[in-house]
Amino acid sequence: MSTLKNITRIAYKRDPEKGEKGAILVITSWAAGVRYSSGAAGEKYQHAVFYNGYMYSCAKTHTSVASHTPYNSVNEGDGLWTLESNFEIVATKVIFIGSDGEGWVLDNGVMYHTSGKIQLAADGSIKGANGKMSVDEDGNIQAENLVLMGNCKIYGELVGVSGSFKTLNCVDANGNIVGSLSFSSSGQITISGDLYHQGYNYDESRSHRFYASNIWCRGVFGSSCKTVLLVLGSYAYFYPNGLYDTTNRVYVALASGQTSAGVTYYTIPTYGTSGKAAGCPVDVVIVKTSATYRFLISMDDGKEITFINSYNTNNNIYIYSNGKEVQVSGGVALHLLDVGAANIYPTQASNVLGSGLMIVGRYDNDWEA
């Protein structure tokens, strides 16, 4: 008698693909009180069983009894079971059924769940009604439309392309939730905990920036420095990282224009549009020149800046406010606010130089030349 490890072949004489003329091989462990089929004509199944480490195939359909095992059957020669010394499954369809009636069908190298919703392909992938999952040689799982139900833990690096979630928790070393990031159904993002946006961008030689369209601060707001435009005449430099960073300042030539009287003026931008200054709003304008200049300050409605003539001995700097030239003597600092031409009365035409620009504060700083 052969042991199970030497079982190599069992051959089918009928094609199980031909309906009632074929049979499906069912492999199970022998038990008493079970109806076993031999796969005769008209029978759906052919049974093969393991008993005491050996494989037996059903030769005659019968219901087993505890006192008459496959071993007894072979020794007594009653023809119920046949001992298989060489066993190999070559059937094109095999079914594995559990005690609950659910099971799997192996068909030409592809295994299907009896529900018809899951199949195991020959390449090792698992296909479902809505997606596919495979595992490579390193144990990496690749999946399409994968849904993880219940509590799931993922260790290591998680790389995502897109997706959605309701809440992300920040957990400390002891497993305590110390912060969270959550999304509401109305599109609001709520951060519970401190938000840090620090660090240095070595490629751009500057600190990381935080860009936003509108910020409503309902508490303390402070900054270590201001963004600056340093005007040296008909040209200027943006300092998007503050005056301390002279390496990354951005040059800009000021656009010129003429009044109806033929007087030349230069337009000072308060918003960067190119290079490292693109998108940079200006907080402070410093004019440092010994020559006479007239400037039109370009600002959005509601914008405010500090304007300074830092050349104490030059009193020939002028700006336009609601169509009038305003002298800004050496050492003078102005607080300017553009309320918009439509928000003053009498209203002014849009081509009036400096329309809507209000001087909110003025102070003359004086020091020795």
C-alpha cells in the first residue's frame, strides 16, 4: 500500500463539462453517515477520501457506516472503495464544499467561489465583481477597488493617489489620540491640535511658505518681518522673504506713464507677478533715492501699506492721491489705504491718478544727514 505522498494520478474517463454525463471530483476526509458517489452515469459527484493517511476513491455509490471503513472495504473486497496508489487530479472541474454548503470550484486552473463573485486566477490574482487583487513574490498586494471592512492596521509607508476619509487621528507613543484632522459634509476641514508649518526649502533658499486666499484670524496674529519693495528710482527689488534675505530679492523695472500735463511718473506694484516674487503681496514700500520722482501706487481695493521715504535729505518724492500730488519729504512715513474709487464721494473717474487712495497716518522722522 502506498502512502499519501506517493499518490500521483487518478484518471477520468468521462468529461465533466458534458452536464449529467460528467462528474465533479469532491475530495474530503472519510466520515460515517455520509452519502458517497462513484460518479456513475447521471451522478453529479465522484468522491475521493483520505483515511489513515491513504487515498481511496468511491467505486460504488453508498452511505458509509462507522463499522465499515474504506480500509475494511478494500480488505474484504466488497467493491465500495478502491485504494489509489498513484493519484493525480486531472479533472477539469473540482468542487470544495464546506459544512455550510459554501465552497469553491476549481475549473481549468481558475478557482471560483460558489457565489460566483470571487475567482482565483492561475496567475495568483484574486478577481471580484468590482476589482482585482494580486500578491507578488515579495508579498506586496496590488488591488483595484479594494474595500477593507472593520478595523484595519497598515504598517510601513502608505502611498496614495487619491481617496477620501472622514477623520485622521494623531496618536502618541502610548496610543493616545492627541490631535485630529476631520472633514465635514459641508466641506470644512477641522484641525484639532497645533498646526506647524515650518522648515526650510533648500532648493529655493528660503523658509517654507503658506499660501492662502483669505485668512480670518480670530486670535493673536504676529510676524517676524514684513514683505518689502525697495524702490531705487525707476527700478525696484522685491524682498519676498523679508529685508534680511538679500540673496533672493527679485528685480523689477517700474512701468512709466505721463500725466495730461506731460509729467512722467512710475507705477509701484504692491503684488509680485514673476519669479520668486510671484504672488508676493507687499506690506512695506521703501523709496531710497536722491533724485526727484513721482509715483503712482498700484493697490487692490482694501489694500494697505506703509510707504517710507528713507532718504532724509531728499524732499522731492511725490505720490498721487485722488488726482493730487502729495509730497513725501525725506524721513516721512505714510500709512496708506486704498478704499476704492467707488467708495468715495464725490466719485472719481477710474483714470484719475491715485483715485481711492487715502493717507491714514503720517509721521516725519528726522535724523542727521
